[in-house]
Amino acid sequence: MTENFNDKVVLITGGASGLGEACAQAFAAGGGRVAVADVSSEAVAGVVDRIEAQGGQAIGVTCDVTDSSAVEGMVKRVVDTWGRLDVGVNSAGIVTPITPVAETEEGDFDRLMAVNVKGVWLSMRGQIRQMLEQGGGSIVNMASALSIRVHPGSAFYVASKFAVAGLTRTAAVEYAQSGIRINAICPGNIKTPMFEKAVTDPETIAALQGLHPMNRLGKPEEVAAAVMWLASDAASFTTGSLLTADGGWTAT
Amino acid sequence: MTRVNGKVAMVTGGATGIGVGVVRMLVDEGARVVIADIAEEAGQQLAEELGESGLFLRLDVTDEGQWQQGIRDLEEHWGPLDILVQSAGISRPASIEDASLAEWRDHMAVHGEGAFLGCKYAVQSMKKAGGGAIVNISSVESIRPGPLFTCYGAAKAAQDAITKTVALHCGERGYNIRCNSVHPAATYTPLLEQYLNSAEDPAGLEKTYASMQPLNRIATVEEIAHAVLFLASDESSFMTGHQMYVDGGALTKPYPSGEGA
């Protein structure tokens, strides 16, 4: 456990799967009141149930982050329930199949950018508006080692994560004197359920592992610990930063 | 408070500035800490105050023999090292026109050779412990040096390169030793107070320093120590070779040219 989040109100987009779920569990275990937001209401309910079963506090919000009115509704729901929003974690994101640029499709581009860039922008905008009203807060966006490095075949994903870094740093400077800190976390390849389902070939796993000097995949809890650190008061002088949890990948 | 419970740590420059804050926080979180410094009186005093959890070691970080002896003594006393925080540093701002070769060599010796020797002997000891964490205190000046940080900026950049090569080497060898750096901007330390007090207009300079950060203030030692604690603890177990900025957003802005800071 890193920092204490007793009664802090935490909204996590993409909170029903992968790294978002790991963050939801970690903040709840740290005493936070957690709003789990995701597109699938069934998945959201599952995570809320698991948090409550462990004695944590959570609500579920079904939300498509590419829809501006849905995002406004998401923030409103949290504020209606708990009266404020202390922490926003924007973890909703998708990938498209590995494809070289010459063979990429317009539909894939639009879909990925909508979730990974527009979704982060809309979520951040809604969170910042609320935080301005209440006088402060902290936002952590899910960027990636691919906000710093590139990977052939992942042009859309890389472009989207570079964009998340740019949104994060710009907004951080804009709201630095409004009590709102905005940072991003840059994970390497993490052994999420989605990763384990998508990548099964031992050679590919070995190659992806080898990108990290630690020569292993990260654990979702390791990313959640870094997100919690950024969100906590311990990081009170940290804003506009990209924190890596990548086993050394971006040091290479 | 047990985030580094039972760990054996060494903090160079542990008797002053950021080092003191780090020593106190590591002890509060359950570590036993060697305060390694050339400042004997302050170091002894801090060690006494910390009782069983603190030990003073006189260490000039540029002296290889002292590193070898110091680590040997530490291992005999508490066993191999788990955490090394390198906070020893000097900073005497001067432009390229004013800085002397002797100043250059002093800065390179403390930050470059110091980090080299510290990492070298820490890795040797940590291998016996089955792993460890090294945290090097760098600076925003290594990433985006101002015009008066001729020697300091270059020396911190040298230290940064060591941080990364140690991270890569230890990762590849599977030593379970992580190596990261923390990059503070202006922080309220005795060194900063000294700058401020020597200025014609201390309040004006303080304001200038604060304005370099989007947060428009100067950091506290505790805010830097929090970052060091995180990187030293197992919470950051997938982080290595990382440059962690605790800079109030300073590096998101271009250097404020003409302010002479």
C-alpha cells in the first residue's frame, strides 16, 4: 500500500478491465470511494461487486468516453453521489491489430483516436471543470512507454499515446496554479488478462518481454502503485510529468 | 509505517539538505540508515537522534578507498546494502566565461565519479542481498541547464548516464537491482537559502525561482523525499532507468531566458 486515500473520491475510466481495474481495486483497498466507469455495464457491475466483497466502497457508471454528454453525465453521477471528485484516472483505451502504415484502415484510426485521445480529452475536461469548482484535485492519464518510444505496426496507438502526453503536459501547465495536478503514467507491457488473451505465442511473449531490461512483463499492481503515488499528496510538487513503470524500456 | 521495513540503506550527503529529509523518511518507514557525509558534526548529531536506526559514516564520495571501507563496515554491522540514495552534491553557479577548470573538476568529481563509485560498490553489495534499489538525486539542470549551471548541469548529465547504464546492466543480468533518478527543481535546502541570502534582493530572487515552476513555488525537502521513498520501496518494482521529475512542472516550460536564475 502506498498512500492513504481515506474517503477520497476517485473516478476511473476504463475501470472495469486491465490496468483500470487494477487501479480501482488498489484505490478501494487504500480507503478511496471509487467510481468504476466503463462501456460494459456488466463488466462494471462485476468490478463493483468484487470491491464491495472486499469491504471497499464503489459505484458503477456505464459510460462511453467518446460521447461528450455521456462523459458529462459520468462526472455528474460521481458528484451527485459523493459531492466532489478528488482524483481522476483516465485509463480507457483500445488497441487495433498490428499493421504497417501502408495497410492501415480509416475506420481503425477513427475508432482508436476516438477512445484514446478524444476520450481522455473529454474525461479530463469534465474532471477539470469539477475540480475548478471545488478548488483542486489530481488527474492521472494512462499514457504508455509508447508515449516515448515507438513500435512498428502500432502507428495509431503510438500516435494516440503521444497525444495523451501532450494533453497531459499542456493541461498541467494551464491548471498548475488552480490546485490541480495533472500527470501521466507510462507502463510497459503489462500482464493484464487482455494481454494474456491476445498474446499467446511464446516467441512473441519472449520478444515483448525482451523490450524491458528487467526481461519480464509488468504486473497490473505495479502500475496501480505508481498511479496511486502520482494521485497522492506525496506527489504535491509533481505536475506535467510522465512517470514510467516499464522495467527500464524507455531508458534504452 | 513500514514501506521499507527492515531494509539497510545508505544516504550520501545524508547530513544536509535533501539528504536529511530522505534519511528521516526512510527511518520513519522502518529502514536502518547509514548517514554518509563529510559533514561530521551534523551527521553524528543526526545519527544520535535516530538511535538504533542511524549510523554516521564519514564518506568523501570521490574517494574509492573510503567507499570500499565504508561498505565493508556497513556489511559487518548490518549486512549487505538494500538501498543507496546518492544525495551528496555541490553547486557553484558560474557561466562558461567565469567557471574555472578546478570548479569543473570538482563538480565532475562529486557528481560523476561519486555516482560511478557509489553505484559500483552498491551493486557489489546488493548482489549479496539478492537485489536492491539505487536512487540518484539529479536535477532539472541535467535535462535543461540554465546558463550559470555550466559545471553542475554537465556533471548531473554524467550522473544521469550512469543511472541508465546501471539500470540496463542490472536488468539484463537479472540482479533485481533497480536504478532511478529524481530530478528536483528549486527546493528549500541550506544551499538554496545560501543563494538567496547572497543575492542583492533575496525576496526578488525567491520569486524568480518560484516562477520557474508552473506551480509557482519552491519545493519542500519532504516533497523530494517522498519521491525518493517511492523509488526506494518495492512499490516501484517495475521502474528502472527512470528520470522522475519532482519539479512543479518546470520542465514543461522553456527556460526563462534573461532572468539569470
